[in-house]
Amino acid sequence: MKYLQLLFLCLYISFATAQNITVVSDPSSPRAKFGAEKLSETLTAKGFSVTSSAKFKKSKDKVIVIGEKGSDFWKQNAKSAKIDDSKLSKKEGFQIRTQNNVIYIQGTDASGTLYGALELTDRIKSSGQLPSEINIEDSPEMVLRGACIGMQKPVYLPGRDVYEYPYTPETFPWFYDKALWIKYLDMLVENRMNSLYLWNGHPFASLVKLKDYPFAVEVSDEDFKKNEEIYKFLTVEANKRGIWVIQMFYNILVSKPFAEHYNIKTQDRSRPITPLLSDYTRKSIAAFIEKYPNVGLMVCLGEAINTVDDDVEWFTKTIIPGVRDGLQALGKTEEPPIILRSHDTDGPLVMEKSLPLYKNLYTESKYTGESLTTYTPGGPWGETHKQLSALKSIHIENVHILANLEPFRYGSPDFIQKTVKAMHSVHGANALHLYPQASYWDWPYSADKTKSGERLLEMDRDWIWYKAWARYAWDCKRDRNEEVKFWDKDLASKFGTTQEAANNILKAYEETGEIAPKTLRRFGITEGNRQTLLLGMFESQLVNPSKWRVYPGFHESCGPAGELLLEYAKKEWNKEPHSGELPTQIIAEITEHGRLAVEAIDKAEANVTKDKEEFARLKNDIHAYKAFADFFSEKVKAALLVLRYSYSNDIADLDKAMPHLEKSIEYYELLVNLTKDTYYYANSMQTAQRRIPIGGDDGNNKTWAELLPHYERELANFKRNLEKLKASKDGKIETKEGKPWKTADVTFIDEKPGTYLVKTGTKVYGTDISELTKIAPELQNLRGYSFIENEQNEKGTHLKFRNTKAVKLVVGYFNSDQKRFLLPPSLETDAAGNAHGQAEVILASAMNLKDLPRVNIHTYTFQPGENKLDLGKGKVLILGFIDADQTITPRDVGYIDAGEKAAIDWLFY
């Protein structure tokens, strides 16, 4: 009883002495009002008695005035204050000043006003007190600081292609969850992010109805109403928080009902721009602008349009006019911003042609592609950033997909701060567009398995990812020593540890933060989502990467100058000096990063008192990173010895490689054990676009447990081939030549092209330089189809045919990046580039022509029915049809040019 009396007395005293505070804000400003509400909530939680008001009155109690510079509200409510706001000019800037018992929060604009209120709120949360005197000012360096959400899925929807995801409750149940949106938007504003990108292929058919194309809508009336409601809710709530919603779309895509109505494809990279496609898209954009005037548009010209000329025409004659039509319908003349995504297009050229027509254009380009690899960017991709930023518009850096970071936690503030500095100093950018750190295709969830089975929200799991990028987008010049203290304090609060233990957690983040970036930039095939780095790579990919088509410009743009594995091995053999970042250096560094990270996280564990389950998951990730680094390093050591053997022909080199391969399996088994009960998958894109280390067709090969048998088979193949080498008389293995493929017949529709026999002596273009001189045995029964060289260069290559059973079309791509040759399928720029299974090289270096580049063979699979092939402009060989049911063994045939080194990857097959 005495205890209860004492408690009531304490409460009475507390309330009786609670300090009264009046918060005065502009009721006509949604952002000022939101900031005032957040400030009032915090003050109330800290025991203050808070009164809200729209008008300032003199009082003995504390008063906080929140308003925008130059507004009528500010003039009326701050007229008695002597505040110098002459330097308050930067966008989203604010200043907080104390005069007597009044705190004045003044913003340059509505967002600055909001941020000023939130700054004071954060200080009260941290100290538990209202500062007696405060005089500060601040403003962000980057104009746009945004995150993105993919309105997309890990797999394709039935009957649909890549990017085709209508907005429906069945496909995106979370999209209609208002509480989830509030949570996410609050996270963004807490981190002072001011933009939100929604990514989708063709959102218009879910959001607007067209009088001329009523059949184009691809959602039910009920779902359409739900979409209208949630979109309005989202934009209103985002606006309160100073967040600009931006809808992204691809070109040229149309809705499925529209495509079916006109008997066309929803997307077809090779098709020309037609009046129908242009009219439908223009009217879709106009209707969207009219209905959602405060929502921005981001245009991805590439991927579904074939040529840069088409990109320019589409942007200037369809998209920009569509926006203008929408403005005219609204009776507005002020141009809303349009963001041009410079992906798979010539961004500088498109801007040159577009700026005379429309001034308010932003540009956006991937920082270093679809991964995080360096804070020293350069190369040809860096030049694109420089050209775009030189236009003096707002240039946005897109930290995209993060294919090399999935699925483990990543949170290195040091790496991120240096990266943002490089965005400014190297690329000249002044805005950030940030992807989720992992699980983009599976948002809002992360890939983590939990004991309860409950899915973790990605925004919760990867809190440090958002916080670090946003912090440095606001100000990247923060003192490094002070930053260590800041993050130590943050981590200590999250996990309930001492500062020393928090510093060890930070160290674990920083050390693992270097592993995936360094590994990919020195050994990867691509920075794109075609490769899942943390599942590993095969030895065949390390010793013969060209067979897998290394993405042009990748290594020059995504890290410091250095040597790739093949170059290093050659220099070692020739005893030539090395330069730059070296493969041996990187494997030594990543294993040391892993060792130090594990040591640090293990030291911290005993001091953790809060959020222990999440700490256990973080610790597991750190150990998984170390296992990966150790596994990969052993594979590289083996690869170096195999490459040495290609020069020495000394079997002892292969004997030395064996223990490293065996050790790599041990580390991979550890990786399997660390992940089998903690992760659903490694990569969230679970389609045939994933090719490295192995195809992700039908959602397969997305876990370490699935990959282990493949690595074990690779080791077994190597052992078998090594024994054969040792047993041979001359140290060589007699390889079995491939058998001719079984051909198949098709019936051509419209026009049948001329044919030729695929045999030595045939001149495929009727010219001496196009004479076939070497042909892989697999191709020797084929009958190729003749095309006029100039027509292929000017019009592309087209076939229309009917087949009664599944067939594969054999296509020969010249191994050249010259414009006159058609480039092979590239999943980095063409998301539909494996729709027919054509992305992989089936026979490498399989044909030689007299004076043309050597040829790699790809195959396109077509199911029974009417089919067509439309390829872009440039020379390419159409070598005939084969039975799709026969077994085909991919290999490197080895028909190389004089002076070239033969591939050594046969040791692993």
C-alpha cells in the first residue's frame, strides 16, 4: 500500500511540474503540420504538456514556432523575432534559433520546415530534454535522396513476360497495406529521404482508363478502384513527409489485353515504332499526368527498344508529347520533371535532342552497374555519368540491384561514405536513387528464414543500409573519427552493448563490406543480375571467362586499375612486372577481411543484451562471408595453377591445384551449413536471366545446398581428367569430337530464304572473306539460311515459320563488338534476352571464316506452332534448325586465331 501511495505521489509531482509547451505551426502546410505532430508526440512522450496552435501568443511557457521562410504564416508569427534568414537559401535547408523562451524553426521551403522540426525531435529523443538554447542550420548536399520498390516478383506470372506485373491484390497484397506504407514512409522521412520510385514495366493499364482503348485495362473494376484509392493514399501520405513519388516504366511495353486485341506481343525489342504503339503510349501517359499531376515519371528507354534512333524518336515524339497533352488537359503550363534513365541507350544524345523540346529533364544512371564494387569508379561508364552531369540538370546516381551483395547483411558506413563522395567528385552527380540492399524482387520481405517461420521485413533487417546511404547523401564530408563514434553509439543502442562491443560490431560490418565488392570487380563476369556472386563461380568461369561473355566496360569502370586472372597468369609465366590491383592481392585481402570480421563479431557477442535474435543472424552472416571468402580464395589459387599448366604443360602444376579445389569444397560445405536453415535463397531473381554460376531456370539453383553437387562434380571431373593425363603416353588426352546434331524441318510462312550447306568452302555472304574454313563437327549436317549482308545491317534478320515439334534454331554470333556485327544476347541490357534459352554460348569458337571474326554458337528454342525470329541490325549467321529433344553438350571447340591461347576449361568437363 505504501508503495502505491509513493507511486501516485511521484506521478502527481511529475504531472504537476510538467513543463508547458505550445507548438505553433501552419495548418495549411501538410509538411509543417506533420513535423509539428511528430515533435509534439515526442515532447508528450518525454513528459511535457503540449498545446498545438496556429497562432503565436506571448507566454511565460516555452513556445516553438515552425514555419516556412517568406510565408504569410511566418510573417505573422515570427514578426517580433529578430532572426537573420538572409543565408537561408538552399533547397530543403532550415535553421533553428532560440530567442528568450521561443524556439523558431524556419525552413527555406516546406521540406526544410519539416526537416527542422524533425531535427529538434531527434535531439529531444536523444537527450530526453528540450534544449534551453539551440542555434543551428543545416541543408542537404544531394537534391534528391530516394529509395525504390519493385512492383515485380522473383518469377514471371503465368502467360506473361519479364516486367509484366499488373497492380492486383493477388500479386502484390502488401501494396494495399496502409499500415505497411506508413511504416515505410516514416522510415524514409526519418532518414530524410525525399523520393520514392515504384518500378514496373507498364503501370498505366493498372492506373488509368483510356477512352480510345477501353480494352487495354488489365485489372478488374474492383481492383482498379482499389488502385485509385491506395495510390491517392500513398501520394498524400508521401507529400506530408516531403517525399516525391515517381512511377517508372519501360518502353515499348503494352498491356496484355491491348496486345491480344491487336494480335501483337506485349514487348518485342526488334519491332519498329508504329502509329498504334505511339498513340496508345502517348494517351496512357497523358491520362496518368492528368490523373496524378504530382507523381513523377521515370522513363527507361532501353531494354524493349532496339536502337538509339528509336529511343530518341520515342522520347521526343511519344513520351514528351504525352506529358504535354496531360498538362494541357489540366490547364497547366509548368513542366513536371521527367527522369531519363540512361540504361541501354545513349543518354547524352537523347538529352541533346530532347532539351530543346522540354527543359525540366533529370538524368539517372547506374553508379557502377547492378552491384556495389568500388568507391573509385571510372572507365567508360564513368564517362557517361560525367557527360550527363555536365548538362547541369539534376543527375541521379542509381545504386542498383546489388546482385553481388544478396542475401547477406551489408552495412559498411565507411565504404558507403567513400562511395557517395565519389558520386560527387568523380561523376559530378547530385542525387541518389537507392535500391534495397537485398531481395528487391521479393520486397517487402528479406530472404531470411526464422525459427517461427515469420518473414522479416527488408526495411527492418537492412536499417543500417538505408541509414548510412541517407546520412551521407545529406552530408558526405562528415569527419571519419566522429562517424565511428556515431555508429558505435547507434549500434550500442540497438544491441544493448558497451561502446567497445558496438565498435566490434561496426568493425565486422566494415570488414565484410569489402569482401563482395573486391571479389566481383577482380574476378566477375558481369556486375549485372546475370551473376549471383555469393553462390560462387566455377573454375571453368575463372579460367575461361570469355566463353561466358564478360560484360564490356565492366572491369574498367567498376574498380581500380589492375590485372585480371588470365593477364596475371600470363605475366607470371613471362616474368613480366605486375601493376595495379592483383588477383593474389585480392584473395589475400578478402580472407583477412573475413578473419577480422569473425574475430570482431565473436568478441561482441557476450555483451549483447537486446535484439539477440537479430544479432545471431548478423553473426551468422559474418561467418558466412568468411566461409565464402575462404572458398573463393582456394578456387582462385587452383585456377592460377591450372593457368600455369596451360603454359608449362607440367602435370605437377595440376597436382598442386588439387588440394586447393578440395579445400574449397570444405569451405563451401561450411557455407551450406551456415545457410541451409537461415536463408530461403541467395538471389531474389529466380528466372532464366540468372546464368552465373549456373542457370536459374524455373527457380532452381538459388541455394548453396543446390550448388554444392555441381562443385563436387567439377572436382570429380578434374580428378578424372588429371588421371587420364597421367595415364597418357604424351601427356595429352584424346578428346572426343562432337557428333553432328540431328536436323529438323520447319515450314516457312510468307517467304523462304535461300539456303547453303554448312561446310568448308561455302561463302556465306558470297564474298571471299566470308568463306568457311573451320566448322565444329556438330554443325556439319546443317543447312544455313542466306541473307544479304547490307539488308542484315540495315533491317535486321527476320524469319517466320511453322513447326510441328519443338526445334532449336542454331545462330552464329561473330566474336566482335564492332557495330556491323550483331551483338549476342545480353541480359545486362535485354531482360528478355533468354526468352528462348539463347543467352548462353553452346559452342565457343566453333567456326572460322576466312577474314571475319570467329563465331560462337547460340541456340533459340521454339515450341510447336507459328513462330518468328526478329534479330536486330548487324551480321549474324542463321545456320539451320535442329531437333530440340536431342542431348547437346556445351563446349569450347577451340578454333582460335593464330597466336591466341587455347582455353583450358576442358579440364573441368
